[in-house]
Amino acid sequence: MSARKPGPSQQSETADQRADEAAADARDAPAGDDSPADASDGSAVGDAKDLQSQIDRLNDRVLRLQAELDNVQKRASRELAEERRYAALPVVRDLLPAVDNIERAVSAAEGAADGQSLLEGFKLVAQQIQAVLAQYHCTKIEALGEPFDPNVHEAIGQQPSEEHPPGTVMMVVQDGYRLHDRVVRPARVMIASGGE
């Protein structure tokens, strides 16, 4: 059995029914439903304003923190420069009594006939200065009889010697000093070069 094809009058009825259904659907739809993009645009604008406000606040905070950091760096730089400038102040304070004693010894020697009192005065001053240096961990470099060490000794010459083995310090011309483990001034020395 074959299906019957609808006639021309039936086809027009079907088309009319579809058109009526579409019109009914359009009438039933709420008026605001045809613009969902408009509603989302309003919330997107609000979100953008909130984000811009947060960005502005954060930028302001960053600028304030940068200014504060600059101030801290400037203050630290000033304090460091001041500390460096006056770093020797404690040493100078402790050396001033030794200077006073030298001046007293010179004054006493001018009025005395013998030089022995002057010698004793200077020996005391030398001991006082050595004590101040030791207080600041500045110690004399032991050199006499030691093997030559270019890290702490400065050779000013060589001399033959029967008493000292070659390469050892046989005479100290000027004492060297060390502050903690750093050489302040190397000892100036003569080195033995062996017998003739």
C-alpha cells in the first residue's frame, strides 16, 4: 500500500498552522527576553568599573610603597655615611690620653736635666698605645726569626747571615699590624740570604 500524498488544499492548511504556531510563540514570549545581551552588558560595565577602581587603589598603594622604600633607602644611606665618618671616634677617644701623656713627658723633659725621665715617660706612653690597639684587636705582626711571608711581610732587602737560615726575617725595620685577621700594615723586614 502506498501512502497518499496530501493535496494542495491540505498543504496550505499545514503551512497556515505552522505560521499560527510561530505567531503564538512570539506573543507568549516576555518582552525582556529578546535582549539577553543588554542585561549582561549592564553587569559587565559594573564589573569593569569595580576592576578599574581596584587597579587605581593598587596603583596608589604601589606608589606609596615606592616612596616609602625610597625614604628608607635614603635614611639608611645617610646613617651608613655618618657611621663611616665617625667610625674612628672610639679609637681617637682612647688614644687621646696617650697624646696627653706624650705632651706631659715633653714638658717634664724640658725642665729636667737628665733624659732618663723622658725615656721612661715615652716607654709608658708606648705601652699605653699598645694597650689601646690591643683593645681594638689590632695586634703586632711577629716577624723576627719567622720565615718570610709576603702576605704579612714587606721585604726591603736581603743580607747574608750566619745566624739565620736563608729566607727568614733577620731584622724588623718597621713593625706591622693586623686588625682581627686583616693586615693593616705589613712588617718591613730584612731577609737572611744565607752565609757568604
